[in-house]
Amino acid sequence: MRLLSALALGALVLPLAARARDPRSYAQPDQVVVTHLDLGLQVDFARRQLRGQATLTLDWKNPKATDLVLDTRDLKIARVEAVDANGATRALRYALAPADKQLGSKLTIQTPRRPHEIRIAYATSPRASGLQWLAPAQTADKKQPFMFSQSESIQARSWVPLQDSPAIRFTYAARVTAPRGVRVLMSAPNDPKHPLDGRFRFDQTHPIPSYLLAIAAGDIDVRETGPRSAVYAEPSVVGKAAHEFEDTEKMIATAEKLYGPYRWGRYDLLVLPPSFPFGGMENPNMTFATPTVLVGDKSLVSVVAHELAHSWSGNLVTAASWRDIWLNEGITTYVQGRITEALYGKRQADEETLLAIRALQKKIGSMPANAQRLAPEPRAIDADDALSDVAYDKGSWFLRTLEQRFGRRDFDAYLESYFDHFAWHSITTEQMLAFMKPNLIDKYPGKMRWDEVKDWVYGTGIPADAPIPDSPRFDAIDKERTAFLAGTLPATALDAKGWNTQEWMYFLDRLPDVPPLAKLQQLDAAWHLTGTPNAEIGMRWYVHAIAAGDKAAWPAAAEHMTRIGRLYLTLPLYAAFTRTPDGLAYAEQVYARAKAGYHPLTQHAVEALIAKAKQKGGS
Ligand SMILES: [Zn+2]
């Protein structure tokens, strides 16, 4: 590996944050920490339920502790017992507190003898917030039911009773049974040749935080894409997915060249049905991905670069609390850009960066001050709220600024040493800064002042001298858009034949919020945007069409909203509709049809948005 870090590793011995209290969890890691989880689960599609038992191995920190407190949400607890060294069990008393809307139910187990292991027999609710159960009709192939988890941020507690905080790491093993013919996958090494005999076993030997626990089961086929990578998806999707993601091994090798070895063994991808609420989820060994990136030309595969980058920033070095989530997402978005640049060229990487920068510049000024900070003041932050564009795009902008000041050679070496130093630990922003000061800022004096660093991390807005990449292609698009809007360039004369996905996104992103209806109609007649199969372009197009009052686009917008449950691609259309009474009524009709196919998180977000719009409308 090049540039092996000659930095003063270990010069700074930091207290790791595993003992700090996380406001999003009832766990008391100052008393006891879970070090291993052993799951025995049955996948029951008929009841939409996982049921079985979780055995937790405990490391008692307080020799006088009398209770074990766990996080749960909507779990039915059948019994709790202590397990002794010989495997003998004895029942324990426990109390499940009434549910808190955000945190779920605190499970307090009386453990005056501080057992080494405890076992909980339980079942999940059909409405578990971290699981989605799809009927066969909601899948691509319509033959078998499908289920998958999404544990980040604090939904793991809805399918496993545990200490649900990113500060606490544990290894896990699982035995899962399912109907024959169904494939079960988890966030652990998976064997592409595993028979579909209904019995699966998993071993995650690296300590992971709870939000990286993941499971999926369904009619899932597999194609190998490299010596340590494969793509999993429904049979009718797997070929297309394997083609779109054929560069996966090259991506892994690129990331390794930059930041040191990939430490997890296999890197596989699971393409989920379109209701998956996110673009991708970096479940260890098995990224879960949306099918909306399968556009045929690899223009949206940066989602894989992103989830793969999490194998270093996020999964290897983890933010200790949701307030510190920019450590996961900002660094990952930066690394994603580096992988994209190495594989697809600087033009592609710069365009993706510029799209993010322009979007952030447009909205950051109107956000609450605390939400503009990379490391917000730790008060009243909802775990999911913390996952905003600021964590991703201001975070990566900070890293690009550091790269520009210190130069690639020294900054790459620094970042590799950061991953090495904190490997397999969960850390706070302050621990990251305490490492950065001697190993980067003070080591290369005169490149960046410490108060500049603090302004990036704790300040609001974007520092005025933040570097912005050049893009002659985007500049040309700006000129064309201006001329088109001014009426000096007809829609048919736009030089859009060669525009890639990012260039269309950029053109549409910078249209006026409410464009003139006639202009949109000209655009559509020339370029047939209504009905586009590319959901990134579609989302932007429909938002503008709805804002402009183009009712002819409504049915196609409704089709997009019904087909896709990915929050980022669907929620903006609902938001656009709710701005007028007609639109709000239409959005409610669309939601009534689409709801059954949406993930619980998407349902929750859409319902909250509609309720807010109705409140505003006074009805
Ligand atoms: Zn991410």
C-alpha cells in the first residue's frame, strides 16, 4: 500500500465514547455493554413476523448493577431468562414500559446476579417500523412474498431487543429458517452458492453497531460480479443489476488503493423492490440498494461507490451518536467522489459534486441555525433528522477543502491513518478533531488555521472561501437555460441530445421554482420528459410540472409516486402537490392507492407531510 502512514499514531490515547449516554437509546452502557448477539429466528410471511430468540452476551461495567435496560419497539416479549456457563436457564423478571413515540418501549430486566448471558424469546409486530413485508404482487416477479429490514437510524429495536445505539458494537451469529425456495441474506458474509433449503446461518465476526443489523428474504437470485462480489436481486432484475454494477470489483480495488485494505471479506449488493425507502444502505458485507439506479448506463452507480465507501467511514470508524453522523456521511460522500473520479473521470465526479453544492447553497440559509452545523449542539435532534444534506454535502465539502489546502498526497495519508487509528471504534466529532489537530493541522503548519476548522464544524452556513469545482459543461447548460427562459433559444434547439443524467438534473434543478407553464410544455414536447424511466430526472421534472400547474403531467407523476417508495424521489412530489388545495386532494388519492406498497418510514413521512399541509390550509 502506498504512503503508509508515518503519522504519530497512538500519540493521542483517547477515551472511546462507548460509555457516553445516547439520547436516542434507553441503554446504559456505563452499567453493561452487549458484546455479542446470537439470533435464532423464523421468517413467517403469513403472519408478517420474525419470531424466535435473541441471546445477548454481556460485559458488566458496574459490579453492583442490578438491571439490564434494552431498547424495543412493538416487540411481543414471551420470556426472559439468564443462561449460565453450562447452558442452564433461569427465568428473570422484567418490565416493558409504555411506548414512547420516538424511542419505543424501554425493557428493564432484573439482573441482580449479573449473568454472562441472557436470552429473550420474542416476536415482531406486522407493523415493525424497521421491517417491510411485501405481498407477491408488490415484487417484480410477483411469485413469492419478500421482506427486508432498514435499521438505521433507530429501527433495529423493532426487530431485535438490544442496546440500540451506534456507540455500542457487538459481533453476531444468526440461525434463520424460512420456507424452502426462499433465500435469506444478512449483513454478514453470505455464500452465493447456499442451497435454498430453508436453513441459513450467519456469522458477523467484526463488531458492528446495531443500525448495521440487516436481514432480507424472498425470491432472490444471484450473479457473481467478481472474486469477492456478487449482485442479488429478484430473478427478473438480477441480470440488469449485474450489468449496471459490473464495476464493483474495480471500485473495491480503487478504494483499497486510496485508504487501505477492505477488511470485511466479501462485498455483495442486494437490489430491493422499488419500495426501499433509501438510495442505498451500507449493511456490512451486503449493501441494500434501490432499483431506481438501474438506468442502463451506469450514470447512477455512485450509490455503490457511496455504500462501499462506508466500509471505511461508518462501518469501520463509526459516529458514536446521531449528532456526529456527519463523520459517517460527510467522509463517505468525499470518498465516494474520489472513487467516482478514479473510475469514471473528473467530469463525472465534479458534476456530482456541483449538483450537491448548488442544492445545499440553495437551502442551507433557510434551515434552523443548529441544523446548519456539521456537529449540532446536542439538544433535541431526532435521529432521522440528523441525516440531512448538511451531514453529507457540507461534510464532504469540508473534506474537499482540507484536500485542497494540504494536497492530495498528504491528505490521503492522513485519512488512511484516521481509518487505521479508529478502526472498529465508535467516535465523537471531538475525538476526530483531537486526532486531526496534531496529525494534520499542526503537522503541516500554515495550510489551515484551527479556527477555520472549528468554523466548518461548529459554524452555520458555508465558509466564503469553500472551493467550488469548475464545470464547463454545467456553465454551458446555465447559458442554454437562461436563453431558453428568455425566449431566445427554442426548446428544440437545446443541445440536450448528449446530456447525461447529471446534466439533465442540473438543467432542471436550476429552473425557477415555479416555471412558466408554456415553457414546460415546450420542453416536454421537445424532450418527452413526462413518463421518463429515469427517476432522478422524473422527480425533478414532475416537481416543476406540478408547481407550474401542468395538470397533463399529473397521471404520470402519480404513476412515479406509486411505483417508487424511495423517499428522496417521491416525497418532493407530494410536497409539490400539497401547495394547492386541488393538488392536496389529488396527493391524498395517490397516497391511498400507493400506501400499501410503501415502507413504514415512507408512510410515516408522507402522512406527516399531508397532515401539515392540511393544518396550514385550515381544513
Ligand atoms: Zn451514506
